[in-house]
Amino acid sequence: AQKITQTQPGMFVQEKEAVTLDCTYDTSDPSYGLFWYKQPSSGEMIFLIYQGSYDQQNATEGRYSLNFQKARKSANLVISASQLGDSAMYFCAMREGHYGGSQGNLIFGKGTKLSVKP
Amino acid sequence: KAGVTQTPRYLIKTRGQQVTLSCSPISGHRSVSWYQQTPGQGLQFLFEYFSETQRNKGNFPGRFSGRQFSNSRSEMNVSTLELGDSALYLCASSLLSGTSVYNEQFFGPGTRLTVL
């Protein structure tokens, strides 16, 4: 079974509007971390935001926020006020704790390609 | 502070050859992880080295190997190249090994390998 699922292969958003990128995850480990990365066409993975499984509040970093719904096992990324430079692939990833079986490696979803229209 | 560097950035090889990729982590980082990214399989974990020891290994054949030097620089080697090895190989460094759920990994720009 897929541990990280991103159901939107591609999305379009108008410049200056907000957009939500979906991510659901699957783990039986009570301790885990969720990450979002941005990958421009240049290839480098850029860390955006992190949410820990025990964090009470949703993480925010500038224009990025993470809508964490633990019971639903979802960790959606919200980008407010989209900019042309936000056009890129976005990956959701998870690191499990000791009981998850993945030995602490980052597990990535397939990604969502976001295109921002002027 | 310099980021993660990877050399070479682009590489073209033919089937049956071998290749060595290099990764220099951020200064002070002792963990280096390698990932393979392909359009079909996405991002897949290859292995992690911490303090010159391989800590974890993904589900890849033995043709894929790596090592880490005392200065934390890491090399990845692929022997007997196959067409399916064409991919973007990403290296990531971190302060800690992958035992902490919050262990931010900083990625390099990757090496794009094409096997003809």
C-alpha cells in the first residue's frame, strides 16, 4: 500500500490566488513527521514546511501553511497568494519513527505539478 | 554556508559501463542520503551513510553501492549500467541520522544520468 498519496498529478492556479495541494498518508507509527518539498525544473528539492505528528497547531511558513487533519491522515499544503515562481513540482513526504518500518527514511509521494497562470 | 553540491551535474554513459557520482554535504553534516528519481517510480531511497557507515539501504540491486569518507563526502557507484538506471540522482545531507522524525534533509541539485 502507498504510504503517501498525492491524488492531483497537475493543477492550475491564477496568480495571486490561493491553492491547496492534497496529501494523504498511511502509517501505524504514532510518531512521524510530514514534509513538503518544492522541486523547480532545475531539479533541486527545496524544503518548504514540516508538521510533526504530536504538533497541536498547523505549521505555517510565510505563504505556506499545512492543513493537518490527523484523524483523516491528511496533510494538505496551502499556498496563499500564488506567484509565478511557485510553478514547480510539489512533493509530500513522511518520515516514520521507530515502529513504522521505514527505518527513518523519507518516503515521497508521486508529486503534484503546479502551474501558476498570469 | 555552502549548500549540498553534487558532481557531475550531467552524465551520459552507455549500457554496461559503470559510473561514480559525488556528493559534498553541508559543512558539519554527517549524514548523506541518496535518492533516485524517475518519471515512472518517482523518488526512491537508495541508501544513507552516517559517519562513514551505511545505516540504511533501499530496495535496489547490488549494482548500486556507495561509501562515505571521513570528511563526510559521499560517492555513489553504479556498475553494469542498464537503460533503466537513467534518472536524476539526488543527494541530501542532514545533521542527524534518520532516527529523529524531524531530521531536515537539505538536497543538492542532483546528477542527471542518461544511459544509452
